[in-house]
Amino acid sequence: MRRFFILCLTLLPLFGCASSQLNYNALDIAANTDTLLTRQVLYNLSNFIDNEFAIPAQIVVSSGVASTTNTISPGLTAPLTSSFNLAQAAALAATGFSGGNTWTTTTAAAGGTLSGTNAAAQNYGFSLVTDPFVLHRLLALYRFAVDGNEKALIEAYPLVQKSISLSQNTCINTEFNAKLGCAKSEREITGTKSFSTVVPDEYYLKYPVCVVCIPTNKGHSFRNLDGVVLEVNHYFQGRWLHWRKLAVVSGRDDNYSPGDVYIGQSGRYELFVSRNAPLAYQQFVLGVLAATTESATSARRRRLMLRTL
């Protein structure tokens, strides 16, 4: 019995650390977040180096769940009663009669069992990017990283739009024919003309989270297809992405220069960021994250007109 209790006391600390295990798993999820993001960015960069007609392969990690379960199941056998046995014996001898009783007490053996489990699980929730506007943004962004063409990025990058309402006074006659002005006549009725239109959402055009931004005169500005003047985020402007083939294979020529900063390997290439822009890759990864999480509807500018009296 003593050994059983000693074993219990020894194993209890092993099964009493659920919170510590859970904390470890949660920190492990946080430590792997950058890996989940940067590895797919490196894959897409190498893919676009090889193929200018590539389609971005991107997932959005929406959640991470860590769980820990500790259980311990002790078992104890300790009988509370004993069994008794009475034996009687008698003998006849020359000296006389003799006899007696023999009592036997039996107690069942005590025992114990101990079992336990320690289970930990980590799960990620993610979704594949299939929205065409998001894919257009990523397509423009990865092409820019390889080619460094800022004008092409601004022209191809769909802006997030927001809806606004406008109204103005107008004059409408009794036949509901709109006129340019109001004549002094009882037949003229003054009303209100309301407009609903969509315009670029300036929230997504401000530093530091923008990909294409409201100009700050720190770089070249270009007009997009809607005539909006924008600049590429100056944190990753220019040809900052360099690469070097791992073997003598067909593909784009190397543009690696001594002193470039190594950022990883994917496909047939070692990838580097220019020594002149060491933070560009970090900012580009955040730009990819911004491009995949912009949720408002993107569309070419359209205008609706409503007329009220």
C-alpha cells in the first residue's frame, strides 16, 4: 500500500501541468505564424520568377487553436473485512480424550492501479484565396516584386471602394422633364436629386498599410486606370528582389550581387533582398497580408442617380 501511494505522489506532478503545456502550445503557434506567411510568399516569388503567367497560390490563416488534456485514473483495492475459518479436532489416547478448536483469519491482498494520459493538439484554420479582386491584387504585387515596374502595379492593382451619397437641389416641371434652371412659374417644382457613387477608400491608401498609396512625394507617382494619382509604398519601391539559381538550369538570369541579404530558398532559387533595401522584403510580406485581407468590394467607379421630389 505504501508503494502505491508513493507512486501516486510521484506521478501527480506529471499530470498537473496542463496549463504549462497549453501555454507552450500557444507560444508555438505564435512562433510559427511568420513561417506560415513567409514560406508561401517565397514560393510565389520563385514561381513568378519562372513564369510570368503564374497565378498566386495563397491561403489566409484565420485562427490557431491549442488544447491540452491531462487525466489520471487511480484504482485502489483495500478490503475492509476478513474471512474466518474454524477447525475442530479430537483424539482418543490411552491417557484420555483430547480435542480443540483452531481459528484461521484470512484477509484479501490489497492492490492498486494507476493510469493517465497527456494529450496535446494544435490546429490551424485557413481558407484558400479565391476572390478574383484579391487574386488580381496579389498577381500585380508579385509581378511587381519580380519586374520592379511601379507603373504597371498601380494600373493593375484594384482599389478598395466605398459608397458615398450626394444630393443637390434641382428643378423638375409637372411633366417630370428635368430642366437646367428654374423659371419663375407655378408649373415648376423644386426637388432634390440624390446620387450614390463609389470612390476609392482612402483608409487603404494611407501609410504604412497601403500597397499603392496617396502620394507623399517620396517616389514616382502614376495615374491608375480611373485617373487616381498614386505611388507604390516607398518601403518596397524599386527592384529589391534578387535571386540566384541553385544549379545550371534554364530560367531567368541571376541578378544576385555580393552583399545581398539572404531571405530563403524556394523552387530552383535562392532568394535575396538587395543590400540597399534590407527592410523591403519584410514590408512586402506585410503588403501581401494587406492585399489578402482588404475586404470591401473593389470595382471600377460607377454612378447611380435617383430623383426625388
